[in-house]
Amino acid sequence: MTVRRVMGIETEYGISVPGQPGANAMVTSSQVVNAYLAASAARARRARWDFEEENPLRDARGFDLAREAADSSQLTDEDLGLANVILTNGARLYVDHAHPEYSTPECTNPRAAVIWDKAGERVMHDAAVRASGMPGNAPIQLYKNNTDSKGASYGCHENYLMRRATPFADIVRHLTPFFVSRQVFAGAGKVGIGQDSRGDGYQISQRADFFEVEVGLETTLKRPIINTRDEPHADPEKYRRLHVIIGDANMSEISTYLKLGTTSLVLAMIEDGFLTVDLSVESPVAALRAISHDPSCKHIVTLRSGRKMTAVQLQMEYLEQARKYVEDRYGSNADEMTKDVLNRWESVLTRLAEDPMQLSRELDWVAKLELLEGYRTRDKLPWSHPRLQLVDLQYADIRPERGLYNRLVERGRMQRLVTEDDVERAIETPPNDTRAYFRGRCLRQYSESVAAASWDSVIFDIPGRESLQRVPTLEPLRGTKAHVGDLLDRCRTAAELVAALTGDS
């Protein structure tokens, strides 16, 4: 494996109703999702989300958490009747923990994940505009961020398909120091120190202060650096889905690309048993926060071996191992995207070590810091000034005309990785090379016959058949355009498709 593997991003968006601080977030989030559903091409029938195969309480360490012992936020397999939409691009748009959430379709590489993640921003903006325009509704604003700066945090989770045979202990040992330190290029930046942002200053990551333990099953309480949820959404005998909850929600395409690309490379090394150097960090939760609180990137962490280094130097250790791995496994035959991730990773780390401000056109936390320092210098503002928190929030505003990130892009002050044509196409169209293609095409082509769907199945309601017809999609790399494109082109109805798939003519 290289940077290519099945992956995806789930993003909970911050939501507010200006002038109505007491607005019910769950109701408002439902209005956003339902407004998009009402305008979607699949409105002929609302396919429900199929929860049957989900098991959020199974732990990768070899046990199931009892339901009575679980926090209610962990019971994601319960249908609470909240807005839940399956999109024609293979994504899921729904309400989760009082936030509207967009989960990308399954992608096979970090660049594709960037495209469908950006498509999610466009979907969310469209949904908010439509919800705001409905009779009786107040204007609704959405933010791609991770905290309300009052003590609450919401997630941007990554998912990576891995080989089941990989020992989970190896994943924990090698990924923990990587996650502790990767924020130097993947952080979104935040005004204020601490969960409630009361401490004066600026930090690299929005999520760092909210993590409390090293390993665990929870996602909203006692947040762990390594999440142990063992819910593969695929053949459980072959696959594990690594559920990563420690990342920030990035506006920067470069940050997202590097976040997923470098993580995929580290996972490949873990799977192949290539990583032999132990980079374990002393007190990783404390180190995570300390690194975030130092935008100079000079904070020294201590490894359990006794070595001392900065987070950038720790990342350099992973980079060096990744270059050796790619050379050893692929030599000159490595694919171009893997080479690009390695080169960008090295370039970013080199400049972070010299002067982080060199990366103001590429990384979120640096771009935001440059904006904030501009205001601070011009108006002589201390970090405690409330205007700076407003600038922080406005950076993540997904409105094209108001969001500071989007305005930087428009002015050529932030580098892009993908084209807007790619993003616009991905709003309605699924990736061609994963099972999302089958799911998305079915939603578009047979919307009236799709009763339900999930990551690993599509369920049809076929006239004349006594029961619903479940088509399993347990192999994420089947159901692609190459596999089923011609079949879907030939089958005019869902009945014809199901008959062809089952051999029942």
C-alpha cells in the first residue's frame, strides 16, 4: 500500500442562528438537512439509513461495551428519527449530536477525499441557504470548525480501511506519537487556550485541549487519542476501519491532503511491519496540548527512550521512515501521488522548522495566525480581545462571500489542490472507484425503489416481491464503475437490476 487506500472524512459543522442564542441546535440542524432533501434529485422517495449492520460498541481490544454502560452519544446505531439523507454522490448528510454532519463517500486516495470533502462544504452552504429561506425560519450560519469556544467541541473524523490481521497494539504504539505531532501541519488554529478558550493566546489545534486519555472507545467524553471503535462497515474477517477522532476540520486543501496522505503512509508501514523505531512519547496527552499551545513549533517533547525533540523533528522521523519504506517497496515505481505527499510533507516540515509563517498560503493555522496578527498590529489588540475570536470564527464560515478562508482563496492568497469544476461535479457524482459509485447511481437512477441504504448495503423495495431486497456491498472496492457501470446503464428499473444481480429472471 502507498497513500492509496479506502478512506473518508466525517465533519460535524458548527451551527448558529444570529440573534437567537437559545435556538434549539437539533431542530435547526434538522431544518438544514431537510431543506437539502426537499430540493434534491432523490426527493421522489426518502431512503432511510439502514442501521441494522452497525455496532458502535464493539471495541478493537476484543470486547463489546454493554449498552447500559455506554453514553447515549455512543449509540449511533439507534434511529432517533432525525434528518438523515443519502446523497447521489454516495455521501451521507444527517444530524449528529445537534450538528449537521456530512460524511464523504468512500474515496481511494487523499486527493479524492479533498474533492468530496470540499463538495460537502458546498452541500452544507446550499442546505443552509435553503433552510434560511423557508417561511418562518431565521437565517442559519454554518462553520467548518471544532469548538464554540465555550467548552463544547464537535468532531472531524477520518476513516481508513486497514487489514484486520494488523495487531491493534502496533497501531496504538506507532500512531500515538504521530497523531500527537501531526497537528503542526493539520491544525486549524484557535484563539484562546483551554477548552473554554479563557486562556490568552493562540494555539495550533482546535481539538487538542479536548483529549483526555490515550486509548478508548468514547468520542464525546474522555476523548482518546486512539479511538478503539471496531465497526468496519465491510467484511469484518478481512478489514478494520480505523476511526480517527483527533483531527481538526480543515478549510485548507493542503492541510487535508497532507493529513490523510501522511496518515495513510504511516498505516501502510504499520501493516507491513516496517516501523521498528519506537517513537513513543512520555505523557502523550500533555504533549499533545503543549505542542498545540506553541505556534513557534519549538516545544520539546520527551520520548520514552529519553530522546528529546520538537514535534516537527518527530514528524521528520516518520518522514524518513516513509521515504525508506517507499524506496524499499516500490523504488522508482512509486505512484505520483505518493511521491507528491512525501515531497510536500518534507517541504512543509522544513519550512516549519525555519519559520512557520512561510506557510501562510498553505496551512490553516498559519494563514489564520497571519490574519490575526494583522489585526493585532493594526489596532493594538491583546489576545483577549473578543474581535479576534470573531475573526477566528469567520475564517471557518463556509459562505463564499463572507468566510475569510474563501476570501483568501479568491484573492490568490491560499493555494488550492483541486479545481472548482472537480468540486462542483462531486456534489452530485460519486467516486468511480469504490462501492459509493453503486450506492450513488442507485439513488439517482432508482430513487423511488431504494427503501434504505448504508455503507455496506443498498435495500430495494421491488413491486411483486414479498420482502425487501438487500444488496450487500461488503467489499469497498467492488460496486465501482468498472464493475457495475455497464450493468446500471442496461437496467432501466430497480427490478431489472435486482434480477440481474440475483440471477432471478
